[in-house]
Amino acid sequence: MELRKINLQDAAAQWEYTTALPSDENGLTNPYHGISYDEYMKKALPELISYEHPVNMPDWFVPESRYYLWDGNLLVGEFRIRHYLTEALRNGAGHIGYSVRKDLRGKGYGTEGLRLTIQIAREIIHEDEIYLRVNKDNIASQKVMLNNGAHLVSEDESHYFMRIPK
Ligand SMILES: CC(C)(COP(=O)(O)OP(=O)(O)OC[C@H]1O[C@@H](n2cnc3c(N)ncnc32)[C@H](O)[C@@H]1OP(=O)(O)O)[C@@H](O)C(=O)NCCC(=O)NCCS
């Protein structure tokens, strides 16, 4: 299994994944749900690639690197790393967001994908700990985090806030 950064060569598989991912699933947002391949190639892909080195973006926008988890020739999941925290991210979504293809969940991909993502995140992120947020009713994602050494730091009405030492 490997993580590959978003790229032009894997466009077809990346589009298939992105267009199928819901607009909002457990707080993981995706503005590209349902878009055509043409829209993906012309707008979404260049936009997503540019997020690692953002140009002309608002002040609140933090550089974000997007990786896909591949099992052989199969794209199985997506992992996003935000390079540093703003106040909103610190008290919100944190550093890392992820998803696994719906028909391939429960097979360990989430856990392995986060493990590989953390290895990369350690080199990228500025803070001493990796910040994560998860909905209280999202048991699968909580397990993915705990399987990777996360500890609970705080909670609000609907979320747990977890951290993994860098
Ligand atoms: C969260 C998500 C990435 C987990 O991916 P996954 O590939 O299913 O994760 P794993 O197979 O590594 O499973 C992790 C654990 O959750 C358990 N699990 C998986 N699906 C579950 C479910 N629907 N309900 C309860 N537990 C579940 C697994 O059995 C496993 O348990 P274990 O650690 O005791 O063995 C996936 O469900 C997903 O994409 N959800 C939608 C997006 C999302 O919620 N992202 C996270 C936002 S914080």
C-alpha cells in the first residue's frame, strides 16, 4: 500500500473517487461531489493541486496537501494534511481529514492510511502534535485515530478532539 500525492497521471481514478464522495460526510466536506470529468480536469484538479502552494487565496486559507491511498492499482482512500493551524483549525477540524471508499470500509484501509499520512505529516506540520477532530457518533473514525496512538484532549457537544504526538 502506498500514498501518492494528487497528480495529473492518476486523474481518472482521482476524479472517480472525488465525484463519488458525498458533499459532507461526518464533517469531511467535498465541494466536488457529482462533478463531470471535464469539470474535474479544467477546474477541480488544478485547484486541488494548487492548494499545497496557494496563490491568491484568502488569509484564513492554510496550505493543504492531498494524498490518495493505493492498494496496488486500486485507489482506496483520500488523506488531506493542513500544514499548520489557525485559531479556527485549532478549535475545529485540525490537521488531517480522510475518507475511504464506501464499498471498501472496515478492511483496515483507514487505519493504515492514517499511519502512512502521519509519517508524512511529521515532516510537514509546524506544531508539536497532530490535531484531529471527530464526530462523537463516528465510531469507525475514532478507532482509526486510537489505532494510531491518538489521545482524547477535549470534547464539545458533538465532537471529540484528539491529538497524536509528533
Ligand atoms: C472513517 C473511515 C475513514 C474509516 O475507514 P475504514 O477503512 O473503514 O477504517 P478501518 O477499516 O481501519 O476500521 C477502523 C475500525 O473501525 C471499525 N469500523 C469500521 N466501520 C465501522 C462502522 N461502520 N461502525 C463501527 N465500527 C466500524 C473497524 O472494525 C475497525 O475496528 P478495529 O480498530 O477494532 O479493528 C471511513 O468510515 C470513512 O471514510 N467514513 C466517512 C468519512 C469520515 O467519517 N471521515 C473521518 C472524519 S473525522
